[in-house]
Amino acid sequence: MRKLQPIVQSENLSDEVARRLRSAIKGGDFPPGTHLVEQEIARQLQVSRMPVRIGIQKLIDEGLVFKEPRRGAFVHTFSSKELDEVYSIRVALEQLVVQFAVPNWSDKVEAELESIIRQMRQAALADDRQKGFELDTRFHSILWELSQHSILIEVVSSLRSRISRFLADANEVLSPAELNHHVAAHQRLVDVLKRGDIEPAKAAMADHILDAHERIRSYYSYLD
């Protein structure tokens, strides 16, 4: 577990603690199974234990951390069954995003998504996996925002956050050909979405999400 840098200033300490821990988990500094010891985290961040306790609870609510009675909090480790359950829900939610987003499609949105895809191609050529992952997240965020459904956005973004660490790991080991296929999949999705036909768009989104599911399963041997 990499050392955390002290919090110099923050309007809301518990939010900042949660942000730091979330970043460390997603960045791989706190691997799955890491024990989050309140006292040690408070010492490193140079804050009291209360904002640390609240910050950890926020991550428990997000599903990034779980708590065991009398043992404490740990970075979440997915089981094969749980991963399947999460993705069955994610497919349904992302298809619902499509259903609400397609009627709000515009040339401006299309241009923004095309720009992201071009940047993803450049990142793939440069083998910049982190940049590509961030662009992938932004791509889906735009579709969520296009749905104009605040509760749906909250739920689907929380679910994505729960698995983002695993997606990032799986993307790190994609071959150049697989990476190009991943980028091309986003273009195919845009091509279907812009036609305005909801059912084919929902089917394309399901294929896109299930492809990510398979990437995670292929990467993590313990999920088999």
C-alpha cells in the first residue's frame, strides 16, 4: 500500500479523504483485499479518525470497499458470481441510458464523441493506456448526461465506479490489435446511435458492455 500524501487544505475533509482513497484504489496503489486501517490512514493524511471513518463509509456505499465485523474495512475483491451480477445490471442500465439518450441526439454530441474516439486512437498509437481509459470513461459520461435522467446517471456512474479498477487493469494488458478493436467498438456504437433507432442501439450497447465483462474475466484468473 503506497503512502498517502497529507491533506493540506480542504473544505470537506471526509470528501477529500474519500477522493484520495478512491483515487488510490482505482490507480492500483491499494490493491483488492488491502486492509484500510483508519488510524494509519489518518496518520498519513494528518487528519483525525472521524473524517477517515466517514470517507471509508462513502466508499463502502459505492461498493469499492467492504467491511467485515471485528476485522475492519478492505478494498473490494470481486468474485466471479458478483462480477456477473454487476454486469447483468450494468447492461440493463446502459440500455436504459440509450433509450433516454437517443431522442436527445444532436450533431454537437456526435462531434464530441467522434473527437473522443480520435483521441482514443491517438492514445492507442502512443500506447497511453491511462489516457485511453480516461477517454473511455468520458465517452460513456457524455451518453449518461445525454439521457437527462439524474437518478439513472447516479446509479450507472456508481456501478461503473465500482468496477473501474478492474477495467483499468484489464485494459493494461490488451494487445495492440485488441486495443484497436476496443477503440473501433466505440465508433461502431456511435454509428448505430446516430441512426436514431432505439432497439438496434440498445443491442449494440449490450454487446459493448459485455465485451468489457469478458475483458475483466479474461484478465483475472481468480474469476474463472
